[in-house]
Amino acid sequence: MAKEMAIDNKLKGASQLQKKYIVLSEDDIRARQEQAITEVSSMLSTSRASACIVLRHFNWDVNEVHDSWFADEEKVRKTTGWLKIPVVSDPSLNDNKRLRITCQICFDDYPCNRMFGASCGHLFCRTCLQTYIAMSIKDGSGCLFLRCPEGECSAIVGDELFDALATYDDKLKYCWYLVRSYVKKDVKWCPASDCKYAVEFVADADDSCDVLCECGHSFCWKCTMDAHHPVDCNSVSTAPRVV
Ligand SMILES: [Zn+2]
Ligand SMILES: [Zn+2]
Ligand SMILES: [Zn+2]
Ligand SMILES: [Zn+2]
């Protein structure tokens, strides 16, 4: 019996040694994001879309969201652009859906029911907001934090507007940026070009942090340069590159 246990422990030790890191696919990351969104939306009693906005600002760290929110809700709302109440609200818009108002980008008039805007209440015509959104997606992952086009307004544009106004291809890009925004203390994306895997380091960083990604690329998890064990990270970054 004791012998069996000893063998068991030895095997356990061996498998733990091997398991220094886990390669995460896009689906794994999405599942983790969904889990975090569920936790935060119930913690703050809010919609999944709002929970997602807050999480991406706090590097998907549920504890950090919790601590920041309960320490200073106003500050979190300000930095994330998640407004509590609209900056402008015109009750007559609800009474008369065909009331014409001026788009503050192109200065043409449109019926208010054909205009779009974020939670702040500033309204713009479809074409102008569509162009604004398309340009931000083209510029890169900053689109995840895009603010209302009205002057100093800090309201975040948010997923619903992207969903309503972006083209199919742009929506795919936006979703990918959202997945890639999942960067944590122990999770890094594989640096190989076009690779869609991330690597989670589960062991304490010891002398070798070389990991092998599913794509076949081998890199040092600590500095993300090509695998370089047993040379340490500092020596690699200062050594002359052999081309
Ligand atoms: Zn316009
Ligand atoms: Zn606004
Ligand atoms: Zn890879
Ligand atoms: Zn390194």
C-alpha cells in the first residue's frame, strides 16, 4: 500500500513538473471571459455588456473590478465611460419619433428615430457614426475603448453600437480584439505572427520559462523572445543578434 502511494506521489510530482504551462485556444479564452462577465454582472447587478466594458478596463481581473468599484464607483464610471445617466435627454424625442434633429458631425437634419448614439444621449446619423466606428476598428484595438464623437463627451460607444453599425468583417475584427484584450499576470499571447493561442504559466518562474505553443513556436514566457534556455533573459536581449 505504502509502496503504491509512493509511486502515486512520484507520478503526481512528475505530471506537475511537466505541467508548467497551459496553452489556451481562442475558445478557452472566450469561456474565461464569459465566466468573468457572469461574475461581474451579478456582482454589480448590471447587464453583461456593461460588465464587459468594465472588465476590459481592468485586464479581466474580477477582484480588481470588485475592489475598485466598491472603493469608488464614480471613478470607475468615469475611467470606463460607463455613464449612470445620459448627459443630454430630450423627452420630446419620445413623444415625436419623427422630430428632425441635426447630426453634430455632418450638420444635416434627420428624423430622431433614424439616429444613433451611446448612453450619453448625443445623437448622430447612421452614416457618420458608421464611418466613425469603421475608422476606429481600422486603427486597431483602441476601438474597444472608443468614446462618443461629441467634443469632450466621455461615454463609451460600447458593443451594442458596434453590433448595430459595423460591417460583418469589422465585427469579426472587433471580436478578435476583445479576445486579445485578455492579458493577465500569468497569461501571455504567443508572439508568433498570426498565432491565435495564449499561454498560461502555472508554475513559479524558475530558471527555464521556455514554452512550446500549439502553433509550433517555442518562446521564453518571461521575455517572449525565442526560447533561450539556459541563457538568461537579460543576456539574450543584450546579445548581438545573429542574422
Ligand atoms: Zn451625420
Ligand atoms: Zn456623448
Ligand atoms: Zn503560437
Ligand atoms: Zn527570456
